[in-house]
Amino acid sequence: QNRTVTGTVTAKDDGLPIPGVTVKIKGTTTGAQTNATGKYTLSVPTGSTLVFSFIGYVSIEKPAADVVNVVLVPASNQLNEVVVTALNISREAKTIGYSSSTLKSEDLTKARDANVLNSMAGKVAGVRINSQSGTLGGSTKIVIRGVNSFNGNSPLFVIDGLTVSDNTSSGGTVANNVDFGNRMGDLSSDDIESMTVLKGAAATALYGSRALDGAVIITTKKGKKGTFSVDINSSVRFDNPLVLPKFQNEYAQGNQGVYANTQLNGWGPKITGQSVNQFPNFTAGSPQTPLVAYPDNVKDFFQTGVSAINNISFGGGDEKSDYRVSFSSANEKGIIPESSLDRYTLAVNTGRNFSDKLSSRFSGSYTNIVSDGRPAQSANNQNAIINSVYGLPRTVDINALKNNVVDPVTGVQQFLAPGRLGNNPYWIMDYNRNSNSVDRFTGTYNLTYKPVTWVTLSNTFGADIYTEKRSLILRKGTAGYLPGQFTKYDLLSKQVNDDFLATFEQNNLVKDFKFKLLVGGNINQRFNQTNQVDAFNLTIDQLYTYSNAASSTATLGYQKRRLLGLYGDLSIGYKDYLFLDVTGRNDWTSTLPVDSRSYFYPSVSGSFVFSEVLKDKGFDWLSFGKLRASWASVGSDLGPYQLDYQYSPTSTVFLQYVDANAIVFPAGPIATAFAAPRTLPNSTLKPQKENSYEFGTELKFLNNRIGLDFTYYHSNIKNQLISITVPPSTGYFAKVVNAGVIQNSGIEATLNLVPVKLKDFEWNINVNFAKNNQKVKELLPGLNLYSVASGYSGLLIQAEVGQSLGLYGGQFSRSPDGQYIIDPTSGLRVVTQGKRLGSIYADWTGGLNNTFRYKGFSLSSLIDIRKGGVFFSGTVSGLRTSGLAAETGGDRSQLIVDKGVNLVNGAYVPNTKAINAQNYWSWIGSTTNTEGSVFDAGFIKLREVQFAYQLPSKLFKASFVKGIQIGVEGRNLWLIKSHVPHVDPELNFFGSGSVGEGVEFNSIPSTRTIGMNLRVSL
Amino acid sequence: KKYLDINTNPLTATKVDPKLLFGYAVTAWDVSKNSGDSYISIGFIGQSLSSGGDFSQNWGASNLYNVSPLSIGNTWKVYFSNGGNNLQQAISIAQAASPVNNNTAAQCKIVLAQLMYEATTLYGDIPYSQAFQPDKYPYPKYDAQKDVLESLLKLLDEAIAQIDPTSVLKISDYDIYYGGDMSKWKKLANSIKFKILMVMVDKDPTKAAAIGTLLSTPDAMISSSAETWLTKYTTGTNNQNPKYRLFLGQNPFTYASKVITDLMVPTNDPRLPQYFDLPAGQTTYIGVPANVDADEKTAILGSYLLRPDAPSVILSYQELELLQAEAYARGLGVGVNMTKAEALFKQGVTDAMTFYQANPAAVTAYVNDPTKLPNLTSLSATDAIKQIHIQQWVDLMDRPLEAFVQWKRSGPDGSEVPALTLPKDATPGPLIRRYTLSPDETSANPNIPKPQPTYYDKMWFDL
């Protein structure tokens, strides 16, 4: 006898009805789905049990009754969490034999950052996020479980099954190092449903070579089944510099206490209001002026950055179709005057079930970015803005500079000092603005066909195409570039990817066993083209067209590579607690020699959910327990065109102190020139090989009030495909070889605590911890040290056998008992070049996340911690050598006797030589003494604070409004502890694409952000 | 499989005409020589130029013997990679061609010999016999300077023997020096040989015989100012002399060295207004010692030398004349002949002044006034040789690399001409005598000399 059961299914998280929930009679295939208002009706035999299930929520069973209302709990808090793994395969978390971390939409849109990668900082154990500079739209570096290769680090990013580009502008000590951002910063965080970080090789084995550095799998939001809904998320945020240097305000420009207006420093006399010849260019014709200090002249240069980040999305769906359309905008003004960025994204995600067997889904987005005023950062470039601002003598009024940029009569720049010394920072920002614009399309189309219930055939085709235009301008009359010049880049990047997958699932072949076999194929093509034109010597001022330049040179770049892959994955599940996965993939790459371009790599992983076995055996305090283990071997290729000996057309030669474009061909009768490669190619290369294993456990206690996730991993990457420096006396700078072994091993732990859980109040603590030990196990025989990145004046990032990658350079010599050795004549510390100054990586990193919820209120904070490693600051070096840093001030009549010893006739005697502050600090800060500007890189940062209030739904129950949340959010609020004076220890100069890090030269200061947020659901 | 066969770069070539490599090599080399890496750094350490101390913070601390590792490394890379290796590649291509392109190989060898000569006189012992062979010798050994110089003499002889004046196969349009005139290349090869021998002869007196042989047929060497080996620059954008590019006609922050004004000012050398510019209101050329502060009265490096179309001299006729004068005055491979020496000396100084476009009337008056330019025949042998060395060094003021070698070879330690003193605030101890080894070499080549030479270690030829 049947009875009719009705009811409503609502969600625990927002209390709203859930459409599309499957309601089944247990043990049968009979069932129904909830409608748009979450209601269902079903005719059931008496005594039946109903099973309610919906993706992303915990299934629930209820005995049938006349009315059965159900509240579903989101799976993220629960055991049956669904994880998106490689190739967008959704799997129950407990069946996975490797560690993965998932960030949900709310983790990314809470205190959201314009660059979504920054929102990951401190939230995932083993994932390190570094914003590279305070440049508006600047780049962010992501490192998963330590750096695996000598020649770069780039996790694979996948959006809805499409591998996409995270290209970035190169950093380094080049004359005009501009941070143009990284392409993952194009994403709008409001469109992201989840981001899963796959850390180890077993997790990424199906992606093969490209995921050597880990993978980030992004799933975009879909329309929810039900009525048409609208979500609005709107923020306004304000930025200011997180750290500005502390300056002395007592001494004017000059030398050894004597005033000189030819100097941009602080080594002159004490400022006492004496009348001097100030810099004549901006003192309105009255050069004799009293000397006054302007303590805020640097602070006043920066303005409050303002940004508005808005998103509106429309969505809906029914049994057959769903859709979501979203429009996002970010309109930002930076802390540097004249810097701005506007980003607009239109995203669409729509699916359709044509029949029970055939379904399809399209998701895609178009992004447009226009940014202006990206400042140059550099070691010694007169166009570098920070150099120009921080280096101002303390006696210069920034407003005088602002009001006197150009001589009104002659139209010539008002240089700071006579003799074209130093560009006016306002000249740089007003006229020498670097800009870029990006147009990017990404789109994927998936077609899925299920001929029978246990077979799924699916094809995902996608493309990621963008063009970027960059423009770097140096106006006529810029110190260092007097004739004026400009450079324009046109970049085109196209990536096309297709994955075909066949899945066979059998749960009834053998009792208690579940089988799933997946076989697939992958075709990937990546293509890049660049067109760079440098134009020099402009005739008409501020006219940036090629025909206005006396000469211009064009440089083309072109790269195309292809990859074919075949793969398979067999999953076996025994009962509900034992799971095994075996995968294999073979890749064929276009970039390796024909004989070695095919390579195979396997992986095995397994998990054992022992809590299932212990169930009903008196272990009530254990809510969940799982052990996991995996092993994988992964190969990888290299960039294209590195095998043949090829001569390249060369349009310029290098001229020290000018730049690479100083002399341009045709030079006299030499119309065109070709050069032999600087990197010696190697036609016998083999794929790089990574072997790794990991163990882990997930434990939950006391009804999930305590959760612990622990992983140990170990990986060895051998046959590194590296461009190793060779003695230039061979005729080459470098050679590509298979050499070297890097080992990374470490632990990751995440602890979740719910210390208080009451009806209206809940306190959640999440602690994550990661420790990675990197060790270079092997280089070439006979070679123990080699450089992976170089800075300035002997500063190098090097690999040394037995060590992690480290910072090398000039070190202060020490006596056997550890005291500085001081030259008795000069009174200055003795320096030895080429010494290791420390690891560029942290000893460990951690995050502490606290969340309090009381009724509709929530308050959360995230503290980000880094311990250890070293950091070099070129900014500090400059501030000290120029006598501007606070510590160089004070009473300079007091001579300094540096604490240390003199080596006299083989014996160490205490140093007594007294020297003045200028000689002392000029030496300490000199770039020759790398150690003088090297600091402990550890820090504690208050990364995020968010306060939100969800208005009670009864307030607008009768209206069309479904929910309103208001919030206050802050990012990078407080550098609680740092060992580095004057700058943020997180700055990095090498750029997000380089292995090099921990070095900064006049980087744009990072920003502190405070904002307000309003979310409305309609 | 064809789908994957796309690993050929469409923008590069696997085969090129050797002249294209020659063109790049000679340009990269000459630009480096006139750049902040070589010209500025060596000018300061050799005291041909003065930084003006703290007055200008533009040029780092090379005058304090603390030469930037970048300058040391970049200069090395030009000799061995950007310059040297491209010449080597050009030689290989020319010699592997069918028919063999002998003249091109010879032209490249002659330039390569000069590059290696410069490298060894700046760095001392360098890789030569195992250089440029990365597959065979990934870590080239360092050859003793004597062996390098001997090898270069052989390389030049090989080039001379290879020259085939009848063959049309040669670098001609890209030959920025002699337009493919192989007879001039032969003369150049002999001139470089002569110069190398003059560097070697103090340490190895047996070289006197070879000097004598070359002196017996002076016309086999560069024999007129028109044959001077130089790189021409133009006023065309981005083709100007690199020194012009460094300063762009503005205040060069580089000053007259007191060492040179002490030699030139007392005799009112006609080259003074060419070498230096007087600051406004000044009438005398005031130089400053190394690392001493310049002031608004100090003479600055002359805009004449920094003009856009100033040529870059590699080996000049006047240089050769003065070297020949020295050989006759010292009796190197010939009998001492002061008359011959005096004639060559006077002509050499005249040609030097004329080259730098000094006022012709002032030049004539100068060289004929024994109170300014002494007559060598009236001097003791020692004084005569010293006068020659002074003129040699003054002639090389705008060529710091050559001036530095000239100073080292002009006499045993302590008796060099001119006498230099330790720069103000420099590390107490001996004077600088070389670049230290390139950091790119020391970090990558286990076969570097151990211990590594310090900046004050003398090299083989330097007594």
C-alpha cells in the first residue's frame, strides 16, 4: 500500500529551499526531485525509508511519513566531501589516497583580493602565496610544496577542464623591470565555485608532465536549479602602503657634513634652518633658502588607493537546463599617483541535458583589462619611481616637486639636482607611464554521452586565447633617456586542449567491490607570439608613433609546442573502507628529441577508512579515521627549440650603463648580424623524472569537533632539464643538460577545532602548518654550486649540493670565535665574496584562522606566519648608503667603533678604529656587502579580517529579496612582526615566473587594504 | 608522428654566412670596450680618467679597486662568448666551406688574436688551447700567459699564410675596417704580432729577434695613419660612438686625471683642448687624483672625445711608430739607433696629435720645441726611453685598456711610466694590476687557477 509523502528540502547554510534534490525510496530506483521551491511529492510503500541526496550536501535518510521536511547540511563540513580531482573528476574525499585541499567560494570572496591567488594566502598548508610588489595589478607567485626545478616553478591551472595560462612578465635586474601581473590575476573570484589544490605527483599524475609543480583545479559557478535568482556582491576598498621606510630628519644633502646641492642623499650638515643654495629648479627663482626637513615627504607622495569590485550574476535552471551569467568589474586606483586598473569579466556557464544519455555544458569568459601607470622597479634605473621618491633628500618638499615638474618656459623637466641628476618622481608618473591591456577569452565545451548506465563517454574541448599589449614610455628629457624612447609589445597566446574520456563503472561484478576504469586521451597545443618594437630618439615630444622615432627595431618571438597523451585510471573500492587507484599516462612531446619524446609514468594510491571498520565497536569518540598512501613517477619536457644549434638574428648589442638597445643594427655597413647561441643546445636530452611518495591521515574526533589532517611527502626530481651555467671560456653562458637531483620532503598538517558550539554561537579554529626541506642532492659531477638567478653586484641565487637554494654574495668575514674582522686602517668590516648567506625558503610556514559566528554575525581573522629564510633588501641598502635611513641619523659627531677584531700579525685584537657615520653606513649598505642588507625573512602578518552580518531573513520575507549580508573586510592589515627594517619582507624582485626570490630592489611597497562589502541575493 | 615534428624555430637559422657572425662579434666587442664595463672601469683603475671622488656617485667604486663583478664578468663574456665564440664559429664555417673561404677565416683569426691578446693582458692566464670547445673541454684549463701569447703569434702567422689575395671569397662589405683589402689585413696581422712581441720582450728577451725581423720591413706593417685599425661610428641614431651614448653630450661625471694633466699641462700639450673641456670661467686644465673629490673647477672629459662620430681606435699607426721608436732606442733585435728612434718618436707624436685633430700650427710648434718635446738624441738612454713611454701613455688616454698595459710594461714594479700612487681611500697595499677572474668562470669552472689571482698580482709579462 502506497502513501503520498510531501515535504520541503532546505539548506542548512542559508535556510533557502533547494531545488533538484533527489528523493529516492531506499533500495529502489523510484524517486522524485524537488521543484523550484524545494518541494516534492512522492508516492511510497508504507514502511519505506526516503533517501535525500544532492551534490555538495550530505545525504540523509528519513522514515516515510505524511510530511517529511529535510534540512540538508553542506558536505564541506562533513565526511562525504566531494573533491574535484584531476581531469575534473568529482570523487568522494574518503576514496582518495593523496592529500588535496579545496577552497570554496566563500574562502575566496571573503575579504576578496583583485588577484584571486592572493586570497589563498595562509589558507592551505603547503601552498605559499607571495604578492610580488604593491604594483596595482601586480603579480603573485604560488609555490606548492617547494620548488622542484632549477629553471622555474609554475603550477598547472585548470578551469572547468581547460588548462590555462598563468604567464607573467619577467622580473630581474633589467633596466626597466615592470610588474605586468600574472594571467591568473585575470580571474574574477565571484565566478569561482571551488579551487582544489592538488599537491603531490600522485594527485596530478593524470595531468602528467605539466603538473610537476602541482595543480590548481578551478570549477566555476553554475546556475542553481530553481527560480531565476540574482546575486550582487559589491565592495569598495581603500589601500595605503603597509610599510614605509623610517627616515632621519636631521641631515641635509652633501658629503661628510658639508652641504652640496649636487647630491641626492643625507650626508650633509645638520638641518638648522641655515640658508643654502637649494636645488635651484624648484625653488621659484630664489635659490637661497633656509634648510628645513620635510619628514612626510615620502609619505605624502603616496595617495590612498581606491577600488570598487562589483559582481552581479543571474542564474537559474530546471530539470533539463541551467545557466549562470555573471558580470564582474574591478576599478582601481593605486597608491602611486596616476596608476589605475580597470577589469571587466563576463562569464557564462550553461548546461543542458538533451536526454538521459546526452548532456552538454559550456562555460566561458571574456576578460578585458586596461591598466596604466605601472611603475618601473629596478636596481639602478633613473626611471624607477621608488628610487626616486625614497632617495629624496630630507630637505625636499614633495609638493614643490609636484608643482614644478616642467619648466613653464622651456618645457624641460625640472630635475632634482643640477646636471640632470635624478628624475622628478612626478615626471615619471605623469609622463613615463607603463601600461598594458589584455583581452582574454577562455571557453570549454563538454559533451557527455552515457550509452548505458555504466559507461560514460565525454569530450572536453577548450581554448584559452589572449592578446596583451604593453607599452613602456620614456618621455624626451627623462634623465638617463634624454632623447626619449618607447617600447611596445604585442603578445598573443593560444592554448587549445582536448580531453576525451571513457569511464566504465561496475559495482556488481564482484560482491563488495566497486570498479571504475577510466581511459582517455589528451591533445594540447600551446602557441605564443611576441612582437616587440623599440623606438628611439623621438622628434616631437610625447608623440609615440614609430615614424616619430629616428630609429626603431622590431623583435619577433615565436613558440609552438604540442603534446599528445594517453592515460588510464583504474579505481577499486572494497566495501566502504578500502580504496585503490592505479594510473598510467604516456606523453609524446614535440620538444624533446624524437628518440626520447615518448615517456610513461605510473602512479598508485590507496586509502583505508579504518573508522568504518571500527564502527559499532565502541570507538564513539572517533568520528572518522583514514590512512592514505601514494607513489608516483612523473616525467616532464622542456621548452621548444632547445635541441638544434641555431644562429639568431640579433638587432642590438649590450652597452653597460645605457642598456641593451644602445647600439642597433644596421651599424654602418653591417646591415644584419647573427649570433651563435649563448646557451649550448643539447640534442640528447631525456625527460625529467620525478619520483615521489606520500603518507597521510585524516582524523576526526568528538563528533567532528576536532579534525586533523597530516601528510608526509617526499619527492626526488632527477634528470633535471636545466640550463646550467658553463664557464664562458667554452664560448657559451649556459648549456641545457639532464643533471641534478632536487629532493623535497616535508610535512603538512591542518587542525580544525570547534571549541564552542552552541545554538547561536560557534567558534572555529583552523591551524595549518607546513614544513618543506629542500635539498639539492646532486649537480654535475665536479660541480657543487651553480646559479639559478642573479641579482646585482655579486648577489646570486645558487644551488649547492647538500643545501636548499640559497642567497649568495659578499659576507662579512669572521674570526674563529665569530666576531667581525675589521680592517684596522679603514675601520670597516672585511668582506669575502661568494658566500652562502642563507636559504631563500622558510623553515616553516603556518596560518591561524579564527571564525566566530553569532546568529547572523560572523567575525574571522587570518594570521599568516613565516619562520626563517633570508631576504635581501636593495631599498635598505640604498637608504643606508645615502644616509637617509633613520638609523644613519642621530648624533653623527659620535664616531663609530664597529664591534669586532683586527687581524694583526696573525692575532685577533679588539678593533679600536673609530669612523664616522657616513663611512660606516656607506660600507654596511654597499651592495658589495650583500650581508649588510640581508635579514631574516620571517614574519607574522594579520592577513585578513572580515566581519559580516547576515540580515535576518524575516526582515524581508515578503519581498523579493532573499538575503542581504553586509561586511567590513581588511587585507594585509598589520605586519605584526618582521626582522626587516623599512620594507615588507614579502616583496620579491625576480617576478613570479622565476625560481629566484627573497630579493628586493626598489620594489613598490605592498599595500594594506580596508573595505566594505554588500551582498544581496534576489 | 608528423603532428609532433614542429620543433624547428622559424625565427632562427641553422646555417649563416660567416660575415654575419663577424659583424656581430666586432660590434659587440667594440661597444664593450667603450662601455661602462671596460672604458670607465679600466680608465679609473689605470688612472687615465678620474671619477672625481664623492663629487659623483655615478661610477661605483672601481677607482677604489673594487671593480664591479658585472664589469669583470661582462668583459670576459665579450672576449669568449659574444665576440670570441662568434669569430670561432665564423672561422669553422669558412674553413668547412667548399671551396674553403680562406680569407674570411684569416680575417676572423686576426680579430680573434687581438681579442685574446686583450683578454690575457687584462686577466693574465686564460683558457686558450681548450677554449671554445664545449663538448671536448667543458671546463677549459687555463694556459700560462706566455703560452697564450705564443699561440697568438702562431695564429697570426697561420692567418697570414692563409690569406689569398687572388680569391674573391672574403668578407668585404661587412669588413668595417678595410673593406676586404687583404693586403691591409696582412699588414694588420704583422702589426699585432709586433705589439705582442713588444709586450713579451722584457720577460722573454729572445723575442728581440722576431722584433728585429719585423723592423727590417716596416712596410709589412701598418705604414700610414690611413691604415690605422679603427671602428668608425656615425652621427646616425643608435650608431654613435658608445661613449657618446654613455653621456649623450651631457656632463660626463668623468674628470681629468691629475696624472695626465701633470704630464700635459706644463708643456701646454696641444691635445689638451681635445682631451678635456674647461668648466665655465676656467683657463687652466685641473685634474684630480684618483678618488679625490672634483669640484666646479676640475676639467671634465672632453666632448671632442665623446662626439657621436668619434672613431674607436684598436691599433694606430702612431702607436706603432712609438713602439718602433722604443725598439730602436732600446736596441730590440736591432742595434741601438737614437737617430732613427728620434725620427720615429717625433713623427709618432706628430701623428698622434694630428689624429686627435689638435691645432696643426700648435702641433708643429710643439714637436719642434725641445723644451716641450725633448730630442731623444740629447738624452740619456734611460731618459729617452722614459720620454717615449710618456708619449705612449698620453697617446692612449682615450684607450684605457691599452694605456693600462702600456703602464705595466713600461718598467719593472715601482719604475713604471707614469708613476701612479694608491688612490685616496683605496685598500692599503700594492697598486692594481689586473682584473680578477670573472665570477661566471670561478663559479662554473673547476679548472680556474688556484689560488685565484688577486687584483694586485702581477701577470707573466709584468715585471
